[in-house]
Amino acid sequence: MRTPPHALVRAAAVFVLSAGVAAPALVTAPAAYAETATVTRTATLDDGRLDIGLPFNALWVKVNVLASTAPDAAVLASTDELSWHDYDWVTDKREGWATDAPIRLPEGTAYGTYPVSVEYRMPGGTVQRWTGGSLGYKLHTGVAKLSFDRRSVDYDHRDVVLSGTAVTYDPATGVRTAARAGTQVKVALDTSGQGVPNPSAVAVTGAGGAFSLPFTLGGSVYRGTASVVEPAADTDPDDAKFVPSLPVAPTQYRITASLDKHRVYYGTDVNVTGRVERLTTDGWKPFAGAPVVSTPQQPDTSGHTVDRLMGGTAAAADGTFAYPAKGTFSTQVFTHVRPSPFLAGAPYALGEIAVPQKFTFTNLAITLDPYGTVRATGRMTANWCGDDPLVLQYSLDGRTWKSLKWGKSEGGAAGYCPFDITSPGYVRAYYRVVHAETDQFVTVNSTPVFLTRVPTRFSGFRISPTRPNVNGSMTVSGAVQKYVGGVWKPAAGQYVTLYFKPRGESQWYWVKRNVKTAANGGFSFTATNYGDGHWGMATQPLTGYFYSETNAVYIDAR
């Protein structure tokens, strides 16, 4: 079912009213199908019309302006001549029903705020009455015209004058005239995020409602607003008037520059020299006075800020420049004119310097585990860091160093980068972590650490009988020895574990553990045979000793 156009429904309502019926003679749907709604707002528009917040499908709307809030207050004006309007995104005007003509109160009615009641009918419903709104029956003063004295601004011409006229609408006469002299108009300009301030100022109207304001701009004007402020008691300010846009005619430039060094140490200057020119109607000319700067990042052409300034100066009359730039970290060096909305882009001359930074090794730990693996962990701690090469070195005598394993610091945050380097180690050796000088960091050697463990081995490992019964008992025996002073000796007090790997499987299972070796290093105990498979022994980790294990022995159980 198609809904009749609003104009058709409204015309039907007017027709019925003109015939003397108190409310629109529309078929009333069952109460179950009646739509409910309420008035959400009333607003007095700048042209004296009244705007009502009701849904678009209201069948009939009537507004009444009352003399007071008393129950028997007289009706000063009434109309059901309203039209629907959609939301206006330009002025941010909400959708609703607005009277077709300005509200006119009886001659001699004083300016002020008068209560409003609204009668309306929704589809399937009855006529409802709502009170609580108001009409601002006052003078409405706003800005009618605005213009700049220039069509654009540029690098050399940034001063402009904004002129305008303020007018007043009188609801008693329906006429707009020049605003009173002395009316205050606030102008706020919008530079639309160019990284420059949004200027604002207040003007006072003179005869004929005219006013003007001078501005020194930091860039183009995207738009802005001009609105009446601090109005008289009998006046309501109109919605703000949009300020026309004012573009920038950008200046194009080109620049060359060079650095006298590539690698410098922290806090040392590198000298920047070059020349900058601007494009004029007569071709390329020296850009005298241009503020040239060097930074470690590309020019900011959106916010027009300069971050991490390394150095700069104003170009000489012939466009040349020379200045020291302080190096604090390895970086590319971008030399350019200080960014500005008045420039066409931000051309730059590119150089590069390396400034090795100091850092310290923190949380450093170098360990040798029972399996012969040496591991170095810690952090490179500095103001910042990234993936940087490191090497784990060893020395058998503490004097001659050789590289054992290369690694790198990586994945850091909050001023440090962790590292974790592992490698097979030596029985007895010194170890250290070394960072060789790079463009990022200076050379740093960690304090050497001497690490050693005592080698161990199994001797005489045997299982008897050689073919035990399944779930039968068997005897496991042997000895553990340690290498001390160049001689293998009994390793008393070691703990060992018996392991079993069933035939056809890859997983080892422990059968008996915490078996302690005797004073002669020997051990002997009984265990249950669980079937065909491999059997073996291994030492349990013990501080100061290397791990060892037997060769696997296969037993074919009965």
C-alpha cells in the first residue's frame, strides 16, 4: 500500500477544516493500529516561522500561540499551514514541520517569549494536544553579507579585511532593515587543520549595519562563522552566517643542500650548506629570507610543524645558507623551508648521518646448562633501539676471543630490546656478549663470565637377565663416573633415571628415578619389564655437572 504524499494529506485536512469540521475527517483505524508520537521541540526560525518536531507522517498539525500559560489564555495566533522539511546538513537544521509563513501576532503585542500549544493527529489516532513549546516573538538580527577584500592570499600577502552587513527582521512588520549601530558581530575563521591558529575577533556595526575586521592569516580560510553576540533583551541572534572561503596562491620553491660529514658522534655538529630559490613571474629567483631548517624526518605538509629541529637559518639575499646541525642519532637529514600553508608542497634536499648511540647491557645472564648449551640473555637498554646485531664470544684462556654464535636484539619496547642467544658451549671457557660499532650504537663488550661443569659418563650399564619375562623382574646395574683433574673417578651422590621406549613407539617413559649412586659411583636396583623395547639410563640434572646417558639397549622379552 502506497502512502499518500504529505501535500495530499495536508490538502485534505485543510479542505475539511474549511468546511467547518473541528478536526480532519479521516477514517480512524482500530486503536491497535494507531501510531503514537509526541512533539519533541519547538523552535523559532530566523524568518519568524515556527518549527515543530513531529514525525513526517503526521496527518494534521496545528500550532497555537497563547497569551500566557493560564488554562484560559487567549489564542493570539493559530495556523495549520505547515510543511514538512528534511534535515539540512549545511545549517544543521533538524527535520520537522515548519509554518509556511512567519507568525504574526496582533498589532501592539509586546516582544517576548510566548507559550505554544500544538494539536496534531497521527495515522489511526485521534487529535492530540501538546503544550510546553514557545515562540520567540523578538527582533531577529544576523549577518546578511560577507566578503574579503582579496580573492586569495600568498606568502608575501597575508593581511586581509573581512567586511559585512548585519540586518534585523521585525516579526511585527515582516520587514528586514539594517541592524542597530553598535551591534556586536563575532567572526571565527576556520583554517581546517593546517596547523595554524583559527583567528577570531569581534566587530561593532556602524550606520547601516556595516562592519569590517582585519586579519593576518596563517593560511587559507576553509570557511568560518559570523554571528551576533550579546544582543539586546528584545533581540534573538540569527543562526551564524558562513564566512566565504579564501584560498592560498602557493609559492613554489626548490632547494639544494649538502653535509660535510657522514658519521659524527653524539652532540657533534655537521655543517649544512646550500641554496634555495622561488618561482616568480620572472622565473627562478633567490628565496631571500626563507627559513631553512634541517630535521630527521620529512616535512610536515599537513600540520606544518617542525619536530626534532637539528638546525636552521634564514637564507641570505642570494638564496644561500650555511649553518651547523647537531647530530644526536643516526638518521636521514631533510633540509627544507619551514613548512607553511603558503608553500606549494615541501621539496627537500636529502642527506644522511650516522650517530652511534651509547647503551648498556642490562639483565645480562650467561649460563651453561647440563646439556652443554651456553645461553646469553639480556637487554640492550637505550633511549630507543631496534633489531641490532650481537655476537656471543668465547675464550679458552680469557685473552683470545672468538665468535661462537651471532644473534640480534629484537622485539623491544619502552627503551630496551631483549636478546636470547644459544649455542653448544665448552667444558671450560670464558663467555661474553659483544656489540660491534654500527651506525646505531657504539662498541660495547659485556664483562666476561667463566663457566664450567664436570663431565660425567656411565660405565658398565647392564640389565639381567637379558631376556626377562613380560611383567617379570629384572636387575639394572652400572656406575656413573666424573672427569676431574684429567682422570675419570667415581661419581658418588648422583641421581639417575631408568627409561623405557616400547617397541614401535617414539616416546620414552621413565620407569624408575631418583636412584642415588653409592660411594663408588655404582647403582643396582630391580625394575619390572613391560615388554619388548629399548631401555636406557640418564643422569638427573645436578648443579655443576654435565648430563650423560647410556646407549639404548633393546630387550626382547619372553
